[in-house]
Amino acid sequence: MNRLESVARLADRLKQINSKADQARENNIGEDDNESHSPGSNALQDMARAKSDSSSTANSQHDDAAAPPVSVANATGVVFHREFECPVSYWRSGYKLPEGGKIHLDGSQFAFRGITGTKLCFRWETLQIEKASRMGGLVNDAFRIIAVDPAKTTKESPNEMGKAENKETYLFSTILKDRKLVYKKIEQAIAKAKKSPLKEPVETPEKKAPRFQLPPDSIIQKMTVIGKKKLKGVSLQDYYEVAWSEGEHCDKPPMYAPFLTSCGKNNVKVNPWEEGKFTGDWCQENYTHQRHVTFNFMKQTIGQTLVEVKHTQRCRRQTNDQCIVHMTLEMKGFPYADCFVVEVRHVASRFGEHDLNVEIGMYVRFVKSCMFEGKIRNNTGAETTKAQTDLMDRIVEGCKPYAIGEPGEPEDAEEEESDLLAQDSIPSCDTKVAQRSTEMSETARTALHMLIAVFAAFFRNYVQPYIPSEFLQAPEPSSVEEALQNVRQRILVLKDISLKSVSKENNAQVCNEIKAIEQSLDNIQRVTKSDP
């Protein structure tokens, strides 16, 4: 009780001091007015002028609102423009002691700068003010600023200030100036800002509606993207007929078989599409069409090896928006060929009204454990990347005659940005690895050929004469398929030697005879497979 009584007496004493100060201020103002009109007041006026010049701005009792705006610069380079300022104490939530500082008021904003570095700045349109007290209502020298966040204010209740989610409150107390004066200044500034006419809205250019675009393919995100192109003005039907139809049920020429032949593939056979329900071995997706593509070629390893390749291609179309062709590449005829298969996926999706985005993914899938997985993945990835990008270039050239619109039509900024994103989406690291593995394989192949030539000459001259002939014979093939593969290798060697040894007039006859032999081998293979 003694403490409460002392606090009450202190509050009464402060009220008496404030009332006496107000009365003295009014008396001084009246005396100044009377003395300004008296003829003998020159000395008093000089003394008052000298006193006002030597006093600080904080102790001045004149109204600062009539003074011109002053700019105050701080150490950080932030400039505070003021038309009225006064020292205050900022009562921060969570702190027992206040932070001293000054508030600066001008025609557009309320700003506070504390002595410890706190800076607050608000537009008048977002503020409200209310009177507050401290020490349980005993000291009435404070006011509360309520700042509203426009982003969190709903359209239904734009003036709703009571919700906690869209407001922040700041408590200040005056030090030298009377609270009534400071409160009136802030209240007038807020009222003036709310009565000022609203600015006319600036007309913004209409944004184009976003182009139609399908979500990314979930399977290709698990693969390495090795190619991405945009076909402008090409419909999904034209793309399918050019790239994958092989002239079936359309007037467009075959494309896939001629492409493989131009890449040096032999005995290329593209079977027609079969319609039905097919499921991919790796992706486990359903497709409506399937076909098989077979060919062979000579692969340079240790010597020349005949490699047989089989493509199992599955296709699915979603109306006129997307066409997916997934192919599984199986090879045999070289070491570790039975340890892996290559998954390649072409996804063509409609972009906008007349364009297509075509994306190619590649994944080397190992079906058996192998100690050379890293080298196989690099070399096979490089070869597959080159073949599929060449195929994409052939598809782009084939689709150009069927594109809608004139060539060279200017692109808008959105299309240019899309092209850049498409180029950036291809991982540069994969491309560098593929190029590096290709260069390394060519260098190693050259060095290996030189070593083999030296070793073969040494073996033929110094070792072979002392080896019995029965040990030099090749082992007998264990199956008909292996025997046919050996014969085909010999036929390719025979073809190369024969064409070099005969004239150009007889090249056609040699090719016809070789072709007849290959057809006979195909018949033997078919008969042996059909006979259980």
C-alpha cells in the first residue's frame, strides 16, 4: 500500500507540474504579445531573440509546422525528410526499458529513428492513432500507432483494423513536447491522407494468356535428357506420320528405315505397327501399338565384330496433345552385350495452338551385374546420344514442309525464353561426359590397333611356325545361331574384298550374289527357329 500511495502522490505531483508549465507558457505568450506592441521593449526583444538563437530545437516552444521541410541524413545514407519532429520513447514489446529516438512527420509518411538503430517508416494511409497510458493508467503521456498491412486486409472489410493478422501496434511516449500537440499533428496528417483524392490507376498492358502446356512426363524425368526441340507450326498428326508411320495409312515417305541405312546399318527391317494392349518392361506403362526393328552392323572392338540389334518400339497417343514412343534397344555380338539394354523415350507434347515440344530421354538399364558398368554407361550413352540427336535432326527436316506459317516468322519474347529454357534443360555435364568418352575411345582404339598389329606380326613370324595346326583352329560353334553369325562375318569380309578386286561394271553382280547368300542364311535361321 505504501508503494501505491507513493506512486499516486508522484502522479499528482507530475500533474501539478504539467498544469503549472501550461499556465506559465500561456502567460509568457501573452506577455510577449503585449511587449511586442510597447515602445520600450527593444531591449527585451533583443534578449528574447538571443535566447531563442542559443536554445536547441528540442527545447524550442515554437510550432515547427510553419518551418520549411528539412532533410536529415544518417550514417547509413538514408535521408529522413521532416516537417515536424520531436523526441519520443519507443516501448518495444518484450523489453522493460524504452528506446529513445525521434519521430519525423512529413506529408507522406511517419518515420521513427532510434538511438540504437531502430527505423520505422509508414505511409499515412496505413495508420491509425489512439491515446494510451502507462503505469496502469497513472501516466497519460503515451500514444499508440496502429499500422495495417494492405496485403492482409480483405476486400470485404478494407477498414477492419481489429484483426491481429493484418495489424501491428507501436507504443510511443512523449518526452519534451506535450502529448496533445503530437497527437494532434499525427491525427491531422492521417485525416488529410484519407481525404486526399485517389490516384488514377495506371493502365497496364494486358498480359497474354499462358500457352497450353502439358505437365512434364513422369518417366522421362527418371532418364537423362539428351535432346529437346520445338517444332513450330507442326501438328501432332504430321509429326507421327513423318517420324514413326513409315508411310502406313498416309502419303508421307518412310523415314526410320532410310535413316538407319544412312547410318551404316545393314539388313534393316522395320515391321509394321501391331495394334493391341502392350506393357513396357521397365516403365510398366500401357501402350496401344508395338513394332520390332532389326538390323546389324560391324562394331570395332578387338578386331571387327558383327553386332545384331533389336528395337522394341511401343507407341501411345493422347488425342492431339501428346505422342509417346518408347523403345528398348537390345544388342548382342560383343562382350557384355547381354548385361544391359538401353531405354530411349521420345515425348512430343503440344505447346500452345500450333507448336510441339519434343524431348528425348535415355537410360542404360543393367539386367546383369557387370564390373564395367561405368565404362559401358559412358560409351553406350555417347553412341546413343549421337544416334538419337541425328534422328531428331532428320525428323525436324522432315516436318518442315508441313509446318503452318511462313518460315522466318518473328518470335515473341515468350517463345525465345522457352527455347532458351529448352536448351538449358539438357544437362551439360552429360554432354561433356559423352564427348570425353567418345574421344577417349577413339584414342584407345588407335593405340590398340597399333599394339595388335605389332603383336600379330611377332606372332606370325616367331610363334605360329612352332604351334601345331590343330591348336590354331577356331572352336566349333555351339549353336546354329553362333554358326550363322560367324558365316555372316566372313561374308562381310568377302564382300569388301570382292568389291575392291573387281571393276565397277561387276560390282552389281557381286552385290546380287552376296545378297542371295544372305537370304539363304535368313531362310536357314527361320527354319531352325520354327523347328522345335
